[in-house]
Amino acid sequence: MYVLQQAETHSWKVIVADASLEAARQRIASSVQGEAIKLDIRDSASLEHLLQRGEVILSLLPPHFHPVVARLCLTLSKHLLTASYVSDAMKELHDEAKGKGLLFLNECGLDPGIDHMSAVQLIDRIHQQGGKVVSFESFTGGLIAPETDPGNPWRYKFTWNPRNVVMAGQATARFLQDGQIKYIPYQQLFQRLTTVSVPGYGMFEGYANRDSLQYLDTYHLPHIRTMLRGTLRYPGFCSAWNVLVQLGCCDDTYVINNAVGMTHADFIDRFLPGNNELPVQEKVARQMQLKPEGEEMKRLMWSGLFSNELIGLPEGTPAQLLEHILNKRWALAARDKDMIVMIHRFVYVIDGKEKTVQSSLVVKGEDDLNTAMAKTVGLPLGMAARLFLENKIQSRGVVIPTLPEFYNPILEELQTHGITMMEEEP
């Protein structure tokens, strides 16, 4: 919507391509500046023809498609903007893109995106005042609003790509703590948590993201002693999710071929020892040493994991089957509201004194379509496109939005949309 509004103001043309023509038409609505196109991303000829028509390409495709689009953009001399993490394949294109005067902007959504911009803006301000940051912790979570689905014991539903949730943390987490590099292997990730307090919203629990150290130089923090980036969840989520991790339900390395006729309970039972004499929920409680009426078991029960409902897939990896099962209960309903929570915690030294500052963001969605997630991922990308087309962005090559020419105007404009980081010094 934002891009279409800007297109009407500046007389730009916006082509919206989707695998579903109807979905593309819904996105352009009645805008005279929009054109809907059906596109099969695997049809290279159609993709090349479409990219040829554009000047700036905004891609919200699954991340593994971005290098394909990027290489075509290089061939066709088109600028590319995405909200996804910079992959190794994308990094390899930096010199060629810069040499051609092309901008390949990545990580310009929510997380990554707003987290980078808001953190670096504050870090740069501290440095300009003569301060030195010694500790930085940052957490973001896509959750549900407190008033949504009060009977949901997880306090969670899928607000973005469900596969990313099921696959979260599959690699070892790496971060810096008190000057030492620390590692958390996947099997311990949801057990080693950080408690986070968000003003007005209470306590949350955070688990570490994959590699916090890759942003030391990007955030201008080469000598910092503590650096941790993580994901937020409501209290209790991680202990219940850890049951699924320990059982092996999140594994994506092999396929269960005989899923036809398999129930939810059958799926869980595949990961348990023993025969069928005991109910599956009792076997889980014994295997994981949980109280039968404990909070973890309540969450697993609520998700239908012990039911006799058929999964509905002929085959799939454990992670794929689990995602399919959970999506039956975890999909946003019509009146559900999602909620984005982000928080940065800084410790810095200035004039010989240690100080702390906390910066937080809370954004609520309107319903299951107009979500906080869509708003906070899409708006920064659209704003970056506008700034670029107005010749206000000079960066070229493969970059992320951690320079003032990105973060100052984008964060300022986001405030007009109710997306504002609130600072406090405890």
C-alpha cells in the first residue's frame, strides 16, 4: 500500500508479481499506478522479462530465491532491495554490483532491518557524545497481542513464515559475554534463556540467535565485551518448544515416507521408545520427565499433538510434518492481532561513569491480514525504495541499512506510522 501511495504521488509505475494473479490484484486494489502479474519464479524467461521492465526490484520472495533474482539484476543492470539476511551467495555479488553502480540493499525489514537501524543510530549517538558501548543486547519477537486468543497457553501463533519458526536455531548460537566468545548448541538453545522486561508489557524470555558476532564491525563495536542478539517469546514458550526439539520433531534432514494415515499422536509416538500400551501423552511425560498436568504438557495438548486427527500429508521431514500439524491451531484467525516487540539494552561508559539505556518498540496489528509483522517488514523496504528513487541514497553494492543516509530518514518516517522506539534510562 505504501509503495502504491508513493507511486501515485510521484507518477511511478508499480508492477506486483505473485504466483497467484488474484493475490497480486488484491494488493494493487484500485490503484491506477499498479499492474498485477502472475509469475512462476522458476520460469527464468518470464522472470527475466519481468525484471527488464523495472528499474528498482523489491523482492519479498523466500530468501533462497534472492541470489537467482540478484544475478539477473546484475545482468540487466537493475537495483535490488530485500528484507532478508545477506547470504554468502549475495555477498559474492558485492564488487560486481558496486562496479556497475547498482544498489543491492538487504536486511531492510523488521529483524533484520529496524533492529539494525535503531541500534546503530543510538550507538552512533553515544559515540558522538564521547561514550563507549561495553554491552549490547537486542531481542525481537513476532508474538500475539495480550488480548488475542486468551485460551492459547503458548501465547503464540504464526505471524510470518511458519517454516522459519520450526527451523529456528538449528545452528549453534554464538555470542560474546564479558569478553568471552560463548556457544549454545541447538539442543540447549531453548534451555539457556535471558529474562527481558518490556515497559508496559511485563516479562519475556529470550533465546540467542545464530551468530551475534557477525555484527561487531557493522555496529561499530569492535571492542565491546558483551554482544547478544536474540528472539523474544512469552514466558513458558521455550520450555514447551524444547520438548519438541529434544524429541527430534524439528529435524529436517530425512523424510518420513509413510505419513499417509498417520495421526498427530502417531507422529509424536515415532520419536518415543516402547510400545503402544501407554497413551502418547503419558509416554512423552515419562520420557521428558514432565508433570502430566504441567504447563509443557498443557501446551502440547492444546496444539493437538496427541490427537487422533490425520496429519493430512503423504510424506515429509519431521519439521515439515510438525509445521503442518501446528498450523492447524497456530494460524491467525480473522480477529486475531499480532504484536511486534523489540528491545535494545545498552551499557556504556562516558566521562568515567557507567550508564545504561534501554530502547523498546511495541507494534500491534489490526487483524490477521493487516498485521504488525507485515507493516514493520514492508514499510522500511518501501521507504528505502522511495529514498533511492528520489536520489537520496548514494550507497552501492551489497549493503545493509546501517548508514545515516538509511536509518535517519527511515526511522523518522516510521514514527509517522506509529512505529517509534521508546528510550529510557533505568
